[in-house]
Amino acid sequence: MSMMNLKKILVILSLTLLAVCQAKTINDSLYVAPNINRTMLEDCDACGCAAGNGSSGFESLLNPQFIGIKYFAQHYKAKENLFVKDHTQDQYFNTLQVWGKIPLTERLSVYASLPFHFHEKRTMQGDVNISGIGDLNLMGIYRIINSKDNFHQLNGGFGVKVPLGKFDEKGASGVNPSFQLGTGSWDYQAALNYKFQKNKLAVLVNTDYTIKTENKKNYRFGNQWNYAATGFYQLTGNKNTIFSAKAGLQGEVYDQNKQFDEALPNTAGSALYGKLGFEASYKKFSLGSEVMLPVYSHLAGGDIEAKSRFSIFINFGI
């Protein structure tokens, strides 16, 4: 089965489940627990430079404490053959991950994710495929502020990425060094998340910054800054079932990669995406999906063009 067919199947599945999860009555509340702790986290879906390290985040407003499974797909166009002018070829980054966010105390939670990647790129010499386990992500998340009326909440987090995924030094010399299973380095992250929620409306603003370190091959991916703003609106819901739509913007900024402490050209970049999606829940189960399209893209000095992203997840609240 081709990757494009897999994406079509997942889209159809998400839309079908969306219809099933709609409730018959409308309520005046989002039915979201007052201790929502949703933070934007980067799961290093490819490795950590201009393309392929798209944000995936918690994606769950309805079940703030959870364990689950998520599929995340990214599509890029890259000038793999620099001797052929204006010729771009497809690159597909795919991730299936197990993730969870578990409370330790009333204010403190721990987040973890372990991805499995299966990536594909097309070149003049034929298709190239890699697959395997990615880097483990761990983060502690602390609720800094929670207003008495539960309208406002501020969360902060610090985390580390453990280099379990394979880093291929030869692959890093290509047009897209992110065509990897992992960075091969220990990376560190700080994150902030603000939430406003009242009645059927919720707004989430996230930002995080990741510091990359040099790996054993003397290669260092550029530091990364992510930011996002997402609005949620409950369309229908009752005691057991909720359905909400979401829309927003998400941006990413990447510094230059370095090798032997020398900056590498055409490795920095930035991109801005618009996104639409939904979340539905039934008792402790939640389902969500999201489609992202680029508003602006300038990656690897223009040699890489962001095309689209798609994600779908199912979580179990704990």
C-alpha cells in the first residue's frame, strides 16, 4: 500500500468517526476538567532541522491526562538533484507514536512519547526508504497559574530528548539533512502554554524552544523555536459526548546546522501553517484529527518546500 493511499484511508476514517461521535444535544459547557494542561511539545518527528521536525503537540483538549497513539504525516518537495533546474521531488515523513501525559501531583505531570518513523523520498536514482524507532521525549510540566474561575491557566515545562533513533552521517549531507530517524544528540527544551476558556470557547497559545547539542559524528542540528495559537469551539455535547472544532496558526523557526562547529549553508529556515481540525470524546476516549497547509515556507534556502501535514490520534483519559 502506498503512503498516499494510507493517508486517504486515515482521512476517511477520521471523518467517519467524526460523524459517529456527534451528540444530539447541546450544552453550555465544554465539559473540560479545570486542570487542563495542554502544552505544545515537539516530538522530533524526523530529526530537528528545516524540514521534517514538524510540531505534533498534545492535540488533546478534552482529555488532559492520557495515554494514546498518534499518526503524523508530513509532505515536502525538495530539490534533491541540484543539477536539474526547478525540478523538485516528493519527500514523505511518517510517524506512529505512543504517547502519554501522566499526573504526579495536582500541579505536576510528566509527558513521554516514543515514535516509530517510516520515511520515503524520491530521487532521480530511485526511491529511498528508512524506518525504525525514533528519539524518546520526556518532559515535566508544571501548572504555574490557575485562576479561581478556571478561565485562565499558565503551564511551563522542561524536557529532554534521548537519542534512541539512528543518525546517518551520509544522509545529513543531502539537501534535507532531516531525512533521519534521530538527531544522535541529547537535546533540551523549555515550553510555555497559556489557556483561556469560557463556556464553549477555548483559546490556547503555545511556545517552546529546543536547544540541540552536537552528536558523536560532530554534527549539530540548529536550535528550533515553535509557536502556535489555536481556537476551540464546542459544536455539540452532553454529559458523555463532546464534539469541538479547532482552527489556528502554527510557526517554526530553525537555526543553521553545524558540523565541526562550522555553520552549514542552506540549513536554516522558517515556515507558517494554517490548521483546521476537530476533537471528539466519549467518556474517557478522545479522537482528534488535524490538517495543516503552509501559509509561508522558506526552508533550506528555498531548496525545500513545505506542502501539507496530517495527523490523527486516539487517547484514553486517565
